[in-house]
Amino acid sequence: LHVCDIDSSAGVLMPFFDEDTNILYLAGKGDANIRYYEMVEKEPYEYKISDFRGGKPAKGMAMMPKRTVNVMKHEVARFLKLTSNSVEPISFNCPRKSTLFQADIFPDCYAGKAALSAEEFFSGKNAVPIRMSLNPDKKGEVKK
């Protein structure tokens, strides 16, 4: 367990964790900014990457599935931000000069498919999540 100060706002934090890149995104209700950190297993446990500075305060936020990002533009995360009168897409991109697929920032991700049936799950069975490649040359190849 690690404690760190983020800011002095009284708003509710909405945390989103990207398990593929170990990046934690923190959005606050009533806040227009999103702070993001790389999480590691040793001290200092988190490294602040940057802040996204938005114009309108958020009423809510949702992280889109990894399979919806534009890997050729090095988009590592995509959010939808609910404001008082709109839903705004927000993209987080990793700056790279290459226009080729970057396997180091796009490991295989959750495919959005159930690894177990409901019956198997409720009987106590466990399974590894089904993952897929984000490489456009592999066209969403699923790996079990």
C-alpha cells in the first residue's frame, strides 16, 4: 500500500487502470483534468507522467476497450468524458516517430470474449482471459 497526495480537490476520483501498460489514469468528478501515472512494483511505486488539461468539468468518465484504439497513431488509451451537455472523446498518444506498429506499447490485450460459460464460472472453474493481437497485420488474431 502506498499513499501520495494528488490534489486538494473535494471531488470524487474515478480511477482507470490499463493493465497492459501499467498506467493509472485519475479523473475527478467536477474536474476537467486527467492525471496519469506509470505504476511499478518497487519504490517510489508511481511515476507521474503528465496531466491532460480539459476545458469542461467531467460529470463522468469511461475508458474504452483497448481494442478500439488507433495503434497506427500510437493511441494508447481512449476515454469518453461526460460533461453537462456533451460526450467528448479523449485520446492519449505515445509520441513516436515511426509510423509502424509498435509491439512494445501494444501487447496482446483482452479480446472482449468470455473465457468461461456462466455455468462453468458458477461451478467455480477459472480460466485465463482470452487475448488478442492489436497488430493490424494479424487482424485481431485471438489467442487462447
